[in-house]
Amino acid sequence: MSKQKILEKYLSRLKPDQLEEFKKKLCTMDPPQGTNKIKTSQLRIKSAKEIAELIVECYTIQKGPPHVVNVFKNINLNQKATDLQKELKQVATTQQTVETPNNSATTVCNPPKIPKAKASTSQKIKDVKPTAVTNNVVGPSSKPTKKTTGDGIPGTSQNTEQTSTKTKAPKRKLDQSKKDQIDEQQTQPIKVPKHGELSKYDLSKYIKELTDESFKEFKTCLNDKDVLKPYKEIPKASLEKADRLDVAGLLINFYTKEKAPNVTIKILKKIGEADLAKQMQSKIGVK
């Protein structure tokens, strides 16, 4: 597993309130030497995978993971910091053991020095007439001629024709495999959302129907324990500057695709948007 995947794994295990605290600390702590701070706007409604990619992009794969360990320690997640540090060391050790054989192999591959030929051997080479070689050479403008020996064995030109036909065969096989992959992709069934689920963008369509005043009231309810029971409230800091699409993303991140529609319908009824709640219920089949 790569270092970036390990970061993604640990960030995905954080609770929503822990992840919010991590993002705040990541923006306020001094970055690794030679890098720039990550801004708060860059982390708005980011998934664990996107945050891990951003850390590696801004702080590099060498400096980013150790910095995450320090952030964990600063927000009192000491056990997670220790576990992450151990796992990163294991990955580094594994990469070193894999690279060692390759380095040793390159030293063996140096070509040996060819000793100089003796004077008698070079003299024999000069005496050999090059006629046998030149007869088989095909010039750029002349057509290849078939040469046969006394026993009727095909010569050089015939062998080259056979070789060229053999090299074309794998290309036809490759084209056939590509065709099979395309046919397989076309026959795969289209994924349909489960009953009662809505994507971030579908959910935002209903929230966009609200007036500015109703939208403010909607966000206030998302931070109200009494209104949301039995669901947990979303932190006020996350809601302050969030637009309608951002709020839809927060609903899915905090309550999942299955429960986010139920929470939305509950709040719509609370703020007097019963008609909009009914539209949503009939659309997704939620009572």
C-alpha cells in the first residue's frame, strides 16, 4: 500500500467532528519546510481521499505523511499518530528491500572489455572475400531476390518474408482483445440508485427551491439538536459560508446517501416547506 493510500485510510476513519478539527489544525499549523500552507477554502467539503491527495500535492510524498502525524498529535489523537507512524516506517522499509536487488543488478550488467585480436587472426579476416555476404544484402531500390542453395533451401529474402508475416499475427490478436473489452463494457448494466437515495446534485435541486430566508432557517436547523433528534447536528463552522450545493454535500457526508433525504424532509416540514417535502417524498419513495 502506498503512503497516500495509508493517509486516505486513516483520514476516512476519523469521526466528522475529528475530521473538522484536523482540517482546521492543518491550515493553522506551520507547513513543512519549503512548502506553502494549505488554505481553508481548499479543504471545504473535501472527502478523505481528496484531502490525502491535496496533502501529497502541496507537501510532497516525503514531507506530507510525517506532517499528518504531527497534526494528529496536536489534536490529541496520539494513538492514531503512533499507528500511522509505524505503518509509514513499514512501507519505507519494504521499498528499500525491493530497490536493493535492482541496484546490484545494474552493476553486473556492465559489458566486459573485449581483448584485442591477435595479428594472425586479423590477417585471416582481411583475406576472406566478402562476396558471400554482399549477395544476400537487399539494396534500398532493388527488389529482394530469392536465393537457394544447392539443396533447394530458401535463402535470406524468403526468411525475411516469413518473419514479417509472423510479427503481424499478435497485432490482430490485440485488436480482437480490445474489441472484446468494448463489447463487455457496452453489455454491462447501468447502475441505478437504491430506493430512497439521492446524490449531492439531486439533493441540491430541492434546496435551491428555498428562498434566501428559508435557506438560512434550513441551515440553522441543521445545527439544532432538538430539531434533528435522533440525528447529530452539523457543526456551525461548516455551515456558515456553505452555499446550497455545499449544504447538500454536508448532508450526504454526515448522514450518508440513505439518511440524508430523511433529514432534509424533516427540516423542510419544520420550516413550513411541506409542499416541497411532499415533492421530495414522492420522487424518491420515502414516507
